[in-house]
Amino acid sequence: MFTTSEAYSLPVNSHTTMSATADRPHLLVYPFSSPGHIIPLLDLTERLISRGLSVTVLVTPPNLRLLQPLLSRHPTTNIDALVVPAPEPASSVMQHRLIHRFRAMQEHHSPAIISWFASRRNPPVAIISDFFLGWTLHLARQLGIPRIVFSPSAAFALSVDFSLWRDLPMNEHPQQEEDDEFVVTLSDLPNSPSYPWWQLSFIYRMFIRGDPVLEFHRDAMLANIDSWGAVFNSFAEIERPYLDYMEKRVLGRGRVWAVGPLLPPPVDGGSTKAVAERGGSSSVPVKDVVSWLDACSDLSVVYICFGSRMVLNGEQTAALAEALETSGVHFIWCVREDGSNSTGTVAEEESGAAVPEGFEDRTARRGLVIKGWAPQVLILQHRAVGSFVTHCGWNSVLEGLAAGVVMLTWPMGADQFSDAKLLVDQLGVGIRAHEREDRAPNPAELAQILVRSVDGSIPERARAGELREAAAAAVSRGGSSDKDLDALVEALKSEKINA
């Protein structure tokens, strides 16, 4: 065990001999401590290792399990683990809890990284860190190395965030913001997207109302803009205008790379076990899920999941259950009832509501309810799944696009409204199911949408197939994302990293 401070320890795969040379530069990869942020950055890490880089990954103890499969697949001379605990700050205000968590990571991790960096004979040539960790730009400058932003969100969504935090558009009627239809148009962005005020980030809305605690977050977003470059879990075929915007208007030529979708290999061509265990163990045995799907017709199943953090309230849950019951469609519904996320810790949102009493019995012949975590990638890739009711988190969006399913959008906050716009208005692969976090959909209207989504003749079905092929081509040898990954590695290996 290599330890120079009580602030951190290296309990597994901890080595002082991992060699970095001109041919194998050493990187520090620093994800935000949430599975939706960690998993895609670990997927990127594996690709960087395969292209001749050495990587140290910083994780907190609860998330070490997500890194273990990667550690086991690669020689210890190529990958290291830096395990740093961080206190969970207490706050009664949700958005303050998140900001105080960012601050705690800075205050606790920054000294540990500086101490670790000084102890290395071969310190990293760059830091790749999550966009929530904008403060790492200042750390990188202190260490004398570049910082590269990793975005687990779309280039479109991050473009919106950058525009908001840089230009600070105001609400003309802030006293009525919960019901006000005041629209913000971001005319500097491609396609000039518009948003009613309530669709903007609640953190941004609180900041505009004068909350000083949130100044830290604005500083972090502006630090992202000032960073050396940015890597996106996306691909050019779905986001070219926004990637070009990032390169031409924000970060600079040759400083933007789209390397996604960062996903495990398809089930037919890769390890079923790796796909099934992505993110955790299922509450229903994977073999039972697969057997249930195997008994269904092609493209006949609607999959419903709102991610590891979003939950439905009682009214929304009842409306969705009624729509599923009256529609007659086959479905798999992943329900999180207890407010826990896939790491087993309590999520910041309220606990979700239970499905109505008797619902599972009444729909048992055509429905499967999974309480807790579900093997989402495996489910989406199954031939029987035709559509996906999703909160439009970017990981779920990419998993749905790569699987070629029709997306039924139900955004609930953050970047999800931008992702829904992209799916429905620009890519033509989505159908709006609902878009108010605080209201329930009309069950009859939602039932009609569910039925339509498994109709093989709808135009969204053909478009879904086209984007599935585009996603596969992007990461194939010579594809757009493969070329961008090569360009990123070349930049990291060259003297340009010090420019």
C-alpha cells in the first residue's frame, strides 16, 4: 500500500512502478462520484488504455466496485486506483447539498492529489475530469498540467449550460417563475433553442434569484470553458452543429473530441455478463429477464425506466400504471420505490411511489415490474424491445439510440429537456410522452402513445434503425468517434499537450 497522507489511501492495485514514457503517457482520470458519471468515464478510460496510455483513476470508496472489473481486465502497469474518501456535507436545501458536495470534494481531494502528485516519479501529463469538477482547472494549473473536461452529457446540453452561465439571461417575471411561461431563447447556439423558464436548471434559476452559495457552481462552469479541451460521450452524426460550436466558439480548434457512444459491446458480439452487470446486480435474476423477453415478439415491448436518480410521485405513478394497463402493450417497468440509487446510498430526490395495489397481478401476463436496478443495456438490446419511456438522461439516450428503439421522452430536469429536444425535434427518433416534473400525464393520451410506439410503420421506427447503424459505425474502426479518439490520444502523446 502506497500512502503519504491520511487523506487518501490506495487499497487495491496501488503501485509506484506504473511506467509512463513518451509512448505511454500517464493520465489522472477523475469522475464525479455518481454512477451515471463514473461509468461512461471508465468506458473512456478502457479505450485510452487500449491505445497505449497509462491511467490512474480517482474514486471514492463506495464506487470502487465500479472500477474493479476494469482493474481486473488490464495489467497493473497500465492502470492504478487512487481511492480517496470524501465527507458527505449536510444541507437541508437540495441544490445546496449538491454544491456543498462539490466543495467538499475540492477541499478534501485537492490536497490529497497534490501530495500524491508530488510523490510520483512519473506524474500525470494531464487531468481528465468530469464537468461537475470545474475547480480541477485551478488544481491542474497549480500542478502545471492541462485539464480536459469530460462531459457525460450531450454537446447540445453543455452548450446550453455554457451559454446560460456565461451570459446570465434573466426572467422578466421572477416572482411568477413556477407557472410563468417566460421563454429564454439562446440565439448564439445552433438552431436558437428556446426554453420556458421552468425548463432551465433549478440551480441556475436559484442563482438568478440571488443565491450566493451557487456562485461556486458558476465559477466551475466558467472554468470548464477555460479548460484545455473537452471530450464528449457523443458522436458527430447526431451532434455535429453543437460540436462545431464548441470548437469554434468555446474551446478552440482541435480541442473538442466526440468519442461515443461509450457502451459495452453488443450482447451478440460481446460478453453478456459484462453488459448485464453494468452498474450493479439486478433485483430480478438476469436469466429471468432474458427468458421473459425471449417469449415476446420482436419490437413489441415497451421498456420504462427513469434512471438511478429520478423518481415519480404518487400521481404520476398511478397515471403511468393506468396507461400501461389500458394500452394492452407488453412492458418492463423499472420502479425505484425507496429513494435509493444504484450505489445503495440515499438519492437526493424524494422516495418514489409504489405501483398501485393489484397492478402487477392484473398485468402479469404481459408485464414485468423490476423493483430497483435493472440490466438496462441488455434489455434495450433485446430484439423484443421496441420503445423506451425515458427521463432522457444522456446515458439512457445513448443506450436507446445504440439499441435502435423509439424514444418516448419524459424529461424531469437538468439537461433532460435539451436531450428531449434533440431526440424529438432534431433527430426524429423520439415522441413526447410528458414533460412536466410536477404534473401527471393524461393516462388515456399516454396509453395511445404507448400503443403507437410499438407500431412498426411509424417514421420514428425507421429513423431509430438509421441511428443505430450510425452509432455502431461511429465507434467502428475509421468511424467519426474512432478518429476523434485517435486524435485525442495523439494530442496527449504530443508536445501539443503543453501548448
